[in-house]
Amino acid sequence: MPGSHDAPPVTLDRALDVGPDDWQGPAFYQLLTALVVPRPIGWISTISQSGVRNLAPYSYFNLMGSDPAYVAFGSTGVKDSLTNLREVPEFVANIVTMHVLERMNFTSGDFPRDEDEFGWAGLTPVRAAKVRPFRVGEAKAHLECEVAHIVTDRNTNIVLGRVVHAHVDRSVWRNGRVDPQLLDPVCRLSGSGYATLGALVNVQRPQWVNIEGTRGQEAMPRTEKRGSRA
């Protein structure tokens, strides 16, 4: 069945129904990155077999499971990170926070493979605990990972890494855990857009033992709002 629109319309006269092949150029990609928001950014540090450090941000990034813990990030095309991982299958996912937004963005440039983005961005390489690539010293949290799989489908490459070590700066820790407001992570939007966390809400997960006794009554949990960042 053909899509509802042969190109992105300025306004919608009806609901949008399209597939990856219905639009030309980057339009479908732009649709997806506008819908799946906000996204965390994995600032992925790798190292080549000859010892050249590499650092690049990936917003196709997230946690994938907990026992054992994995993270995944996606690379469109074969970039230096992927080339390095095929030589040295280890990486650090440095968590991007607002105070390093500009320097993170700077490392997204098309640097030649033999250039060290740490140096160009004025970042401090710090030795990791369990893997060969370096941490970003200015980042507030790091996940050290060993590559488990690299899945390639046409121009998409998905790297699945098993988390072998975590490092968290004391400045983002409060009341026994990472405080999201202290962490202040960068939230990736579409295009050149980014956002902060803004207002936070807490919603308790329901349990069947409690739901079952509310037949015919209001069973939905109440949302507890937390203050937005100043």
C-alpha cells in the first residue's frame, strides 16, 4: 500500500502513514529522529590498534538489559569508531551532560582517523579500569564495555557492548544513587536540537495484587511531580 503522502507535507490534512521507501533523501530519517525523543548520547571512546585515541558522540544509544548489562549504539556507515572496534573490541560510553555539550558537539566533526579528538577538544584522557580506550576526564559518568556483537544491515551498524565497569563522579551522587538533576544529561532531539531534563515526574509501577482488588474503581496510579531545574 502506498504511503499517505509522497513527501513531508507542510501541514497534515490527514494522519501520516509512510514507510522507509516512500520518501526520498533524509526525510524518513528526520521523521524518526523527531519522534524518538529525547535520546541520551553515548560519547564513545575507542582506540586503534596503533594506539590512536578516538572520541565521537552517538545519539542512537541506550541501555539494553541488566543481567548481564549491555549498551548498544548505532553507526550509520563505517566511521572511525567502528573501524577501531574491529581492531580493539572495547569502548567507553562516556555519559554526556550539559556542561560538556559544546565539546561533545565539536568531536562530531569529520576528523581524519589519525587525529585525536581528545586533544582537539581540550579534553582529558583518563585511563579506564578494565578496557584499553580512555575515559573522558570531564564526563561525570562512564560505562566501560567489551564488544559482544556488531550487527550490520546495509548502512546501519549496531554495536552491542557488555558493561564490565562503571565509574560515577561524586558530584552527581545523592541519597544513595545518581541524582538525575545533578547529572544534568543532554537530551538529543532532531536536527541540531538538544534539551535539558526539565520537570521530573514519578509514577509507581502497578502490581497485580493491588490492581485485582480495584475492579470497577479507579485503578490508575497518581503521578507525583517533582520540581523543574532552576
